[in-house]
Amino acid sequence: MTTATLPATERTLDPVTFEVLKNAFATSVDLMSEQILRTCYSFVIYSRDFSSALCDAQGNTVMQGSGDIAVHVGTLHFQCKAVLEEFGEDINPGDVFAINDPYRGGTHLNDVSFIRPIFVGEEIIGFAQNKGHWADIGGNVPGSFDVNATEHFSEGLRITPVRVWHHGKFLHDVAQLLVSNTRAPAQALGDLQAQSEATAVCEREVLRLVGKYSKDTVVAAMQETQDYVERSVLNSLKGLPQGQWETVDYIDFDPAHGEGLVPIRIKLTLDGDGIHYDLTGSAPAVETFLNSGYGTTHSAIYAGTKTFFPDVPLNSGFYAAVTADIGQEGTVVNAGWPHAVTGFCSGPYEKVMNGIFELWSQVMPERAMACAFNLEYLLIGGHDSRTAAGQYFMWYDWMAGGWGGRQTKDGSSATSPVFGTGLAVQPVEGQERLNPVLTSRHEISTDSGGPGRFRGGCGVEKGGILTDATKTVMSYCCDRGRSVTWGIEGGLPSVPHGVWLNKGTEDERYLGATFSNVTVRSGDAFTRPSAGGGGFGDPLERTIDEVLEDVIDQYVSVERAERDYGVVITVIDPEVDDYQVDYEATHAAREHIRANRAGWLKEDPAAVAHRYQSGEITVHDVLRRHGVILDWGTGELLQQSTEQYRESMQRRSAAHWE
Amino acid sequence: MSDLRVAVDVGGTFTDVCIFDDSTKEMRVTKVPSTPSNPMEAVLNGVARGNIDLSKVQLFSHGTTVATNALITRRFPKAALVTTKGFRDVIEIRDGTKDDLWDAYSDVSGPYIRRRDRFEVTERVDYAGRLVTALDEAEARELGRLLRKRGVATVAVCFLNSHANMANELRMREILEEELPEATISTSAEILPEIFEHDRFNTAVANAVLGPLVAEYVEHLDRQLTDGGYHNDLLLLHSGGGSMTPAMVKRYPVRLAASGIAAGAIAAKHVAQQCGYDNAVGLDMGGTSTDISLIQDGELRVTKEWEVEYGHPIVFPSIEVLTIGAGGGSLAHIDIAGSLRNGPQSAGATPGPACYNMGGKEPTNTDANLYLNRLGESLADGAMTLDRGLAEEAIQRSTGAPLNLETAEAAQAILKVANANMADAVRLVSIRRGLDPRDFALLAFGGAGALHGAEVAKELGIPSVVVPPSPGVTSALGCLLVDIQHDLSGMYTSVAAEADLDDLERRFQKMESDGAERLRHEGVDDADAQLERGISMRYQGQWRSLQVPMGSGADALQQAVETFHEEHERQFAFRQDSQPVEIYQLHLRALGKTPKPAFVPAPSAGTTLPEPAAYREVYFDGSWTRTPIYRREELQPGMELQGPAIIEQLDATTVVPAETDARIDEWRNIRMTLPQTGDAA
């Protein structure tokens, strides 16, 4: 093994001063987050879709907030550097800049950053930055999530670096231009002000440190804090194996190419010199908004990796230890101007993160984890006829779901997406007050967790009825309706994502896992699941008692206990939780599955589709037994997707069965 | 003659007893080991140890960890949740977030009631409180039968939107009371009539699972005290910084969670008041953690964001206390990148610090204090002896050698990092409220607070430090000082400028009559009742609201709006006068004033200092200094001394650094004045 190259920078600060300043930087950033949480107007920010950072004079991140959303990780320095490039010498005390440009390292247009230079005398020593998700940033659809967008022009307002405060004076005209391009200008103006003020909190703290420790010491500590993180990561690698690992995960489809999963390829190399990723070979940009710019692809890489180094603080030192070749512009992971990228979060982001989980599961088996459910947003916008004026409403809803099974325990149920584990699900009672919707259920869905020795966490089902809406449309930003949440080490998939309209009635329609601008009317009922996590390990090795407990709690049904786990349970008296395991039948069922499952995975897909259409088998069987991908509404076979999915299931599941 | 006031505060390790004698105006304290398996035993042991004649006790108050412990250990009676069809998983889905954002193996704990014990019934109310679907009575009755069959002892009834209309919940309660006459029923809107289902449901669920257990404990203790001759109501300290009687504990047992944490903060407030400080920070440092509380304008900060475990909110006003993992037993270590860290890992009680000679090998703050001779080798009047050689060895091996520092420098580095961590925590609680810690006094207590207080203050630029007479039992003192208190709230959404003032007044009056009724139920004389209105507001479109006091009269609302603007500007540095202000919630605090001990100041005993009990070479700022060691009990009001000095007493050691003046005030507090450097904060 070669020795990791440690940063060459000299350590000049004594250990106490360094530790004190490093922690003080964290406090200065967390104070900024604390303030924005208490003063924001966007309910998306309020639900913790925001981040804060202190950057150094070059724009490198010194410290990111401890409660920041994962998806912003590793993008804030790009945005700060963009401001530096754009304004150069023309940055003054009392200036504040705004930027959301996804082609300058931003995330998506909704995420607007405010950046304030921190001056000591004439000299800039750093920048305070707060980035938050505005509820709307204009564009074709309410909430600015236009699934069908292929270029950013229909997605909303693109903000290249622009000044909103100049020498401490508020530039009213510029601010008006920004907020007037959104559907909720008053809210946007409130957030613009709240975010800018929050950056002042960080500035004040950093200046206090300068007063106490001197400018030179604080500036040195900013650099040493980055070196410290790089050193932490490199030292952590010393005990790990070296080598190369690779995987492929998929986005559901590219409308430009019809049916067929869209590959994202990830290769990980550990050579003792750092952590290296290679995403070349990923598909060309898709003709929807499920593309990722370079900023967010880096974010997915850093956030995925960080999951295996939970204790290391985030800053540019981390980004120095982790390198990535994301390939030429024009791909789904490096889209470039003017490709639409707002849906990156449901598209490449989750694929890269989960793919990285899978790769590191082999490097650090003690932290292994199967695939988690996909980030999903339902957006319903229109006029609320409960109010006399028919006020505009934007109902913007996301769900918790299941995370993957792990090496020593089941996956976490009903948890926020890996894209941001601090992103809070909104209370139904708040939503019903603000939008003409009556929620019919919000509950854990039985049998949603991918079967495994350790089951995937359970997903959630949420349904509602529009009560008093006019001129209303619905859009959905998700994925993994076809590239279904997978298991590893022999574990099985969970269930597909996708929205149903008027399910179980004559008007039933399956709308799929991404769609835009579907007209909906008062009285329409919609429902959707979030997937569970993928299973970890062979489900036939799950203990009978664990399956029984799951049945009592209805996380798993009696039927699926038999078909997924081969555990046969007799219901005696459910009123007092009296269930009995039929051990003989269980033994037989497990043997039967063991003997046949390799064959089930090769069964003629058309025949499987037919059995699904006739109601003979459920979606669980289609996926978990046969690895077949269908249009879940019509039951139509998706031939190419099935081939791709079976190949991946062969590798992740079947190859590990005895 | 009933002239004793007794307060008993149960902690994790010790149960502290405070006895105030009204006839002599003197206070005594005593300590007995806690008895976690049966906490009442320690309470009664404390009464015995304190030689308390219960028939002479005028007021007995009690801070208990019974409720908190039950929530941690999850030892509950057979409980069930009954909820609206489609919503049985609200307390399991929560808001979906994780406490540990990055560690995928660190999970949020499960709900207080398992899925198998959660049941649904057909009913629905909409956001405005209109009935969408009536309660299906046949189903409800059938459910009652099922719960009886399952042997359920306590039920939480939690229906969607019940904060807007609780009729269905109340009807469900009636049916359950008929079907399950033995069971305790908690309904969510009666416990907490507030919007947001998870907060309300979980608070009601916590109330339900605690119900029988806490009520039984309180009843039992009450009976024991009565049998012993106590003839008044037992007062139980609750999270809001007030107390309640056993009669109300039965209805709101969940309010006893956090009982213990609040006591320390209340004592801090009392000491601040005695010393004439309107603004103060309480630093209650124990073995594994430090509780930081904030007193602003004479009042403790109150929060509604509180939980025993992450993800399971208990939404009652609670004294805001920030607990951080920094205590005497916090471990210093060199991390993977070669940097010196301190905590949050702790050596705990076993193996404890290296100097305890119980197998601990890693250096702790206690080891550093001992090696630097700030802490003596003999503790608790000789009951415990510390091994300085083991402390030296641990510090040198784990910190000194890797950082290439002398042992003393290494020990000092350990303490500096610990002090800076505590200072950062104080900054978090103060600056986030728009407060400058330099305007505050620091009150140092707990077993280790007085060892670190002066240096934490210095780090923060705080000029004044107070160490109360018995720093180790300050929490029990807090129990002596509380009034009966109930916190009521209700939703009220309207733009302030458009609010119907008569309607608003009626709502407040209704809350006042409810509050007064609760006080009467507790036997409070109307003359001692005090009702305080509060109102939560926000700029229209904002998500968080701010609570401000509300008066009565025609322009009360207008004044509250102005206070809101001012408070928003003070806390967040901006106000938006052009933005409409929206009312969000109404609050009422009902206080039943109880008589407080009348502490009397001690006369000055002159200024002649006693001879130091000893001298030690103590390490301050890079050099060993011959330092006098005083016995606290020999220091009388009026005496003054200059640092460096160490003051030792049974339950604590106070460090007075160089260039610091210390004075014993008329309440026997040590008052330190630090030299002003003018740059810190």
C-alpha cells in the first residue's frame, strides 16, 4: 500500500486555537441556518431544503452547516466562485449577490443562493452564503417543476450572478425583477430578505473571531480547516482495500428514445491516493428535465461518499480528497446549457448516490445498504374556489419512503429521501388548510419493503381528493417506476413509484412516475406509493420470527410472507395478535422457492405480463419473482427495460442465492 | 407550626433535598443516592436523612424523572391509539427526518405505540372543523370491545383536524369510557388543541402511555407523605417551570417529562434575581453533560420544541435548556487527522476518569483539572481519593506525546477545548436570539460548573460569574421556588389588522375561565390566581411564529403587533412594517402563586480572610503558581479575595483565576469579577 499524500500546507496554528476556530466556524454557519429556519417564507425552506456555508476568499468552502440538505453539498463553492469570476474587483462591503444558475455549479433554478463578502478593512477574507429552495421560480408549471421541459427556458428564471445589495443599499429594482418572475412575489421577496439577513449573522461572527484572534489567524484557520478534512479522509482510507468497483443504475426512460432504461455508469477507484470516480459511459442527456449539471453530479458524488464518512465535516478539503471524471458535456450527468435540469434530484442524483452506496457496501461491508426509495414531488396548482377570489394555490407534496436493508438490520421505514434526510414531510393538517385537498390516507404500505435477510424499510401510501379546485393541473417528478428500487447481496426489489388517478373506478388512469400538466378537477382522487427500500441478503434466510413479527404489525401480509419469504402463517385470532407458523409448510415453501426461483427469473416476459393483466399475479410477483417491467396501468410489456432490469437483478440478487 | 419548606429533586445519581426553615430563615441541603428502580425510596430516604418532621412541612415540592425515564426505557402499560381511518401511522411516519443526517446506520427510535396497537375508525373533520364524515358509532363500539379484549389500560384518541372541532374525539371518548371503564383515555385536542397532526398526536400518545404509571407514582407518594403527617398538596415540578398538584397530574402526566431539567434553570433564575442580574446564562455542568439555560429580562426562555428522544415531540411550553456532551467525564482524544478533540464521548460513571482508578485509560476534563491541581486529590471531604499519577499518565500518553506537549500544557489544552466548546454552545443559545452574551452574567453550578465557570466566561467576554452556595444541589433549590402553572393554547388564524376584536376577546376570556377552573381544581384561592395572555404572530407567509405578551383592552392587539415587530427585529435583525402581521395562536398562562421562602441576607462578617486551609502549586496560563486553598464554609459574607485561589467545599470546587476578584455576597454566593479585555464574545 502506498502512503496517502497529505496536503503540503504547513500547520501553523496551535492545536487549541485550531480546534476552537474550526468549531467556531461551524457555529457561525449553524447560526445562519437557525435564523433562516425562523424567518423564511418558502415552506420548502421551512421543511429544511436549504444550506449555509462559509467560503474563503477564493470561494472554497470552509464549513458547511451541520444540518444542511445533502443535495446542496459541494455546490456552494462553485456558486461563490461564479460570483468572484463575474464581479472580480467590483465586490464591496455591504454587497449581497444572488445566483441560481445551474450551469455555474448551481442545483436547480428554485435553489437561490445569497452570497455576502466578508471584509476586513479593504480585504475580502471570505463569503457567507445561504441557499434555499423557493416555492416557485416561474416557468411553465406551478412550483417550476416542468417534467416535459427539455431546455431551461421553460423551467423558470435563471439568475446568473447578480447584485441585490450595493454598498449596503437595497437594489429595489433588481429585487423586483427577480421576484416578479415568480408566482408568489411577496413570498419570494420575503425569502430574499430573510436569506440576505441570515448571511449577515455569519459575517458578524467571523468578524468577532477576527477581532479576537487576528485576521491572519482566522484566514490561516480557514485553510487549515480544509486541510484537516482532506487529511481525515485520506487517513481513513489507509485501512481500506484498494481496487476498482463498478456498477450501473438507470433512469426510467428517455422519451426521445422510447422504451428502455437510461444507464448511469459509476466506477470507483481506491488507489491509496484518494477516492476517484469515473462516470464516463453514462447516457446522453434525456429529453425531459431529469438531467444533472456538473454541480449536482459532484454533489451526489460527495454526498454519497460522505455517507460512509459520517463524522468528517464538509468543506473543500473533502472535495480535494474525492475526485471525479464526469465525462464530456451533453450527458445525463453533465448536461450543460441549455438542457433542462430541474429534475436532477429525482433523476441522476438518486442514481449516483445509491450506486455509490452499492460500491462502498463492498468496500465497507459493515456499512452496507441496498437502494433507497426515490425522491418524489407531486405538484398540483390551480385556483382554490374555497376563496371568493379563486386564489392561486400551489400544492407541493413530497413523501417519506423506505431505505435499503443493511448488513445487520432492516432498512429504515418512512424516512426522508437520501437526497436530504433533514427534509421534513409536511403535516396533512397544514396542507388541507392551504390547499383544496382532502387527504384520504397517509400510511405505511404493507409489503412495500424489498424482501431480504434484512428487509428494506417500508414505503408510504398517500392519497387525496381535490375538493374545490378550478383550472388545476397536476405534475409529478419522480422516477423508478421502471428502474425499480433494487436489493443487493441476494435481496429483492421493493415496488414501483407512480401516481394513480381515480384508482379502482371506471375513470382509473395510471399516470406513471413522471408526468406534467395533467388536468384534474374537483372530485378527482389521486393516490401514490413511495417505494420501500431494497432488500439485503437472501429473503429465505430471514428468520421465521422476524417474518411473523412483520405480519403481526402488517408490514408484511400473510400472502407475501409465503411468496416472498416462504413462511407459511395461519391466522388464529388477529384480534389478539394470535398467528401461528406452519413449520412444515414453511420448510416446503422455502424449498420450493429455492428450487424454482432461478427459473422464474427467466420465464417468458410476455407470459408474465399476461398473468398480470389477467389479475392472476400482482406487481410484487412480476418484479420480485420474474424481474419483469411493465406499464403498470395497462400491463403492457416493456421488453428492453425488462432485459436491462433482469440483468441487474441477476447481478444484485440471483448471483448471491445459494 | 408549619414552617418548613421541602424540595426534593431526583437526579440520575443523587437525590437532592433542600429544606428551608421559615422560622430561622435558614436553608439546609442533603443528598442521598437515587434509587432508579423505585425512585420514591430515595425521596423518603431523603426525608429521613434530612430529619424532616412532615407535620411541620408547609409545602413539599418535587422534581421527578419518573416520566422521563419511562419514556426512555419504554416501560409502558398496555396502550392503544385510536385514530382516523387512513392515518394510523402518523406517529411512525413522523416528519420523516433523521437526527443523524449522515450516518445511515443511526436510526430514529420507533414510536411509543407499536403498529399492532394502533386502530382506525371511520370519521373525518375538515380543516375548518366541518364534519365530513360522522363518527361511525357501531365501529367505535366494536373497537371498544376489541380493546377490552386486548386488555388495553390506556388509550390515546387522535383524530385528524380535531384542533378545529373535537366533537368526534369527545364522542369516541364517551364510547370508550362505556366499553372500557377501567382505562385512561387521552384525547388529542384536550391535551393540545393545536394544528399539525404529528405534534398533537404524539403529545397525546406520550400522555396516554405515561398516564397510569405517573399517576400511580404521584398518588402513592402523596399518600406516603400524608401518612407521615404532611397536610398540604404535593407540588410536582413540570417542564414549563411551574408545578401542578396530583389532581392535575392525572390529566396531564406528560407535563412531568423534563421535570428535572427545569429545576436547575429555575434555580439559576433565582440566583440571578438575588444578584440583581436581569440577563444571565446558567451553566449546569455535571459528569457527562452540561445544561445551558438563558435568563433574559428576568425570565427563562421557553420553547415548545422539546422531546425526550428525537422524532417524538412533546409540544408543551418547556424551559429552554441546551444540553451538550461536555462534562467532567468528557474524553479528550486525538482524531484521525491528528487534531485535539474533547467529548462528546464520556467516560461515564464506569470506568470514569483515569484518576478514579477504575480502569479508565483515556484522559478526561476531571483528569486535566486534577493534574493541574485545580481539583484536589481528596473529594467530598475525603470520601473519595483521586490518583493524580494515573491522570498524568493518561494525559501524557493520549494527548501530550502525540502533540509534543508537556503534560501540563496538554492538560491545559484539554481544558481550553472543553471551555471553548461550552462557550460555543452558549453563543448558539444567545446569539440565535439576537442577544450578546457579553451583556450577561454567568451562573456556574452542577458538580463541575465552578471549576470551569470563570474560564468559560472569559472565553465569552462575560465579566461576572456567580457560584451559588451549594453548586451541586442547586436544582433542588429550584423546586422550592415555583408556582402552580398551567399553559393553555389555542389556534387563531387571522390577519391582525382584520381581526374581530370582540371575537378575540371572547376567545381569551374562554381560555381564562378554563385556566381559572384548573387553578380552582388545584385548590388555588382566586386571590392567588394570576392569568397572563400571550399571542403568537408572524409576517403573513412566514412559517414560524413569535410569541409576545398580550394585554387586555381596546388597543392590546395593536400593542402586541408593535411588540412583534420589535421582537422580530431584535431577534432577526430586520422588520417588515409593510407586511401584514398574522395571528397564529393564543396562549394563556394560569399561575397559582405559592408562598416562597423568604431568604434573608446574611450580615457582613467583616473582611478579614481566614487563613487558607492549604497551598497547592496550581497551573494557570503556562506556569505553576503557589495558590491558596480555602474552605468554602469558612468564607463569610463580605469577605473578598483575589485570584489565583481555589475554594473547596463538599459538593464542588471553585477556581478563581489570576487577576480575578472574588467576593462572598450576602446570599453566600461567590461573585467573581473578571478583568475586561473587551474583545471576546
